[in-house]
Amino acid sequence: MTSQFLDFNQTQPLSLSLSAKQKGLFLKSFWIVSALTFYTIVTAEADLFSIVGALIIAVAALYPSYLWCCDRGKGLPLFPLLAINFLFTYGFPLISDNIKVQEYSPTEHLISSLIVASFLGVATFTWMSYVQKNPFKTIRYLCLKEFGATQVFPFFITALILRIIYQVTFNSGYLWLIFPGSIISLFRAMTGSTSYLAIVTISYLLGEKLLKKYQAFLFLTVMAVLLFVSGGALYLNVVGTYILIGSVGWMLGSKRIPWRLLLVSFLIIAFLNIGKGATRHYYWNVRNSSIQPSEYIQVYQDWINNSLEQIGQPDEDILGEEIIEEQNKHSSLIHRSSVVQMLLKVQTETGTERPYLWGKTYSIIPQLLIPRFLNPNKIRGGSANHMLSVYYGLQSYRQTLTTSIGWGLLPEAYANFGWLGCLGLGVFLGNLYGWVTRWSMNASTLSFRFLVALIFMMLAFRTEITMGIFVSVIFQSLVIVSAIRMLFMKTVRVNNQC
């Protein structure tokens, strides 16, 4: 068969079987990252209990990655990616100067770390019960139709272009003039899920060198535009997520870690983060109008200038103390790289100042699965976040209409059922990620099972969401992937040598 790609009916199954040299490279990289992590924690200027707590979380968060790197955990590294994110959202913040975290005592930091570690420990044990061995030898997988090899790239590149269109119209405010509200939510969900799948899938093909030169160039160009317009909305976390999932896809295909890309991306995002507050203040508060496509270059120029001006200069000299206080408050509500402060809050207040919720944030999940065009009065997707914010006194109901606070699965579990709820969450996620990993073992590159696994890979980076969003994203993504399966895939028997 002649196609733009290699013959997918002849491609090797995606079992992530690594050579001894590749295994050694991944394991070596793991030890380097671990050494840097422990050095950063041990040398931090923080209380001893906070340091010990951060170390406990680091061990629990990194251990699944160790099991995968030394090939004791088979299949895609879905759970290791989820676990390692807890290092950045729960571990490092304990030794940082985060005001919201430092409001709590070092003893409370230590208790919080034990909650996180016990959750990760239970989840890791459960996950390992699924992935210690590869159970498949010969199995049927859903692959592309015979002419599908020429459809893969156009389909996914179109998905990325649609996401760019959504982002541009969202930034400019035209989205609400073009579509009714019920269609906007559907369009957002569709472009969001397919764009993440597209980034990981095409990045994987790029790493496997299955793309023609012009396809690789087109993909990189479209990705650059997507990153550019997404950054134009002044949300660095979205840009960072795109880069991360693209790097993971390329890593799985090439069996190498894109250190240079990750380092350069980190430096650029860190630089822009310096001037993010001043730039947002101007465009969100002073100017208070949508950003048009013709203004993107000016936005980035202002952003770069603000970052340069604020290097070595306190924010108060530029914005004033009152604005800085409001800015920090606003930033703490919307853009939290840390969610450990939410766990600290619920663990210190729940059961004493406030009773447990006993599943109230979980009871709304069935309502979230009904599409808005079928139920115009559907509750908001972040209703659990809003419920928690109001219950713990962080927001009024009116404030939740414009601002949403990220809570995370773990604080939500504790707010509902305490420490036992966190252990139960570990059992649930360990079983879920373990089963999906086992189910997708040896799946061909673009099989239905592989695409489903990518959904959970993407969710591994969303540690600030609650269970309602977690389940609804899975549901919406499965609907989209199932449509792809019906329209573009056929059953092909692949003989796997495990």
C-alpha cells in the first residue's frame, strides 16, 4: 500500500518495549531528576517538618516513575505521569514562599504530606497489580481503514486548526456572536478533546519518524500558531500543557526525552510569568476589552517589556501595593500551580469547624453527563468547585459566576469523607489507570485503545479538577473517540510478540 505514512497494517504494536540501552537512558534520567528534586527540597529555607513532608511526597510521587523506567510497570506511563504531578502541586509548594501555604503550621504540612503519600501509595499498589505483566499476545485491535493512513494527518491537523479558530474567536469575543451558548460548550469540548489527542498522536508519529517532511513542517507550524494564540489569552498554563503533552507523545515515539525543548520552554514560560501580573492587570482591568488578532504582537511586546521591567524590581514599584494585593488575590483564585493549600484548608477545618459533605460534590456528576443542548438548564461544569469554595468561605455564590477556584480530586475527597475518602480515591484511580494501561498494552499506534489511553494521559496533567469535571471530560472524550472509531477504523488482527 502506498500512502503518506508507513503502512499502519505493518507497523509494530505500541508495547513500549525498550531496548536495554533505552531502559538505561530512562532510568539514568530518572535518577538525575530525583537527585535534583531531593537537593532542591533539602536545601530549601523552610521548617524541618515542611522539608520532611515535601520529601515524603517526592518519594511517593516519583516511585511509580521508577517502576516504569526500570520496566517493572508495563504499558503506557499513564499513572506515573499523574503521580509526578503531585510533586509539583503538593510537594514543592510546602517549601515555597506561597503565602496561602505558609498560613498553616509545619505540623499541618507534615500531616498533609502523609495524606498525599498514603493516597499515592494505595494508588501505586493498586496500579501495579494491573501492569506487572503484559497479558496480551494475539488480540484484535481497531486500526484505520486501509486508506486511512492518508486520513490520519488531515483529520488531526484539522482538529488543531479548529482549536486555533476557537481560541481566536474566544480571545476576540466573537465566539458568542457566532454560536449560541449551547453550541459553544459543545464546540469547546469537541475542539479541546480532539486537539489534545491530535497533539499527542502527531507528536508520537513525529517521534517515530512516520511523517513526511512537509507534514512535520506543517504540524510544527500549526503548533506554533496554536501556542501563539493561546498565549495571547494570557494563560500560560494552557501553553505549558500543550508543550507537555506534545513532549510526552514525542518521547513515546522516539524513546527519548526532549530535554532541550522542555528546558527552553521552561525558561520562556518562567520569563513571561514574571510580567504576567502587570500584563493581565492592563488588559483585564485597565483596558478591559477583548484581544483582537491584530493585537497579539503588541500584547507579547508589552508582556516582554513588563517581564524585563520587573526583573530585580518589586512589583509595588510598577503597579502599586493595592493593585498587587488585588492581583495576588485574583491570581490565587484562578491560576494556582499549587493546590496543597486546598488540602490544608479542608484537613484543618473539616470535621471540626465544618461537617463532612458526605458525597454532595459527587452526587451532581450524573447531571454533568447530559449535553447542554438536551438540557439548557444544565448545571455548570465546575459546580463542585463552586460548591466547595462557597462551603469553605472562599467565595460567595455571586463570585463563582465569574471566577472559579481549582480544588483537585484529593481535597474534594477529604472534604467529603476525610482521610478514608483519600484512600478510596487512591483505590479508584489506581484501578482505573491500571485497567486502562493493561487494556491498551500492545495496542497499535492509532488503535481505539491507544486513543482512549491518551484521554487519561491528558487528564494526568489536570490535578486541579474535581471528580465531576474528571468524569465529564472522560465521557465527552469517549464520545468523540467512539465517533472516530465508527467513521475511520476497522478491525484488524495484529500478532503481538510479547
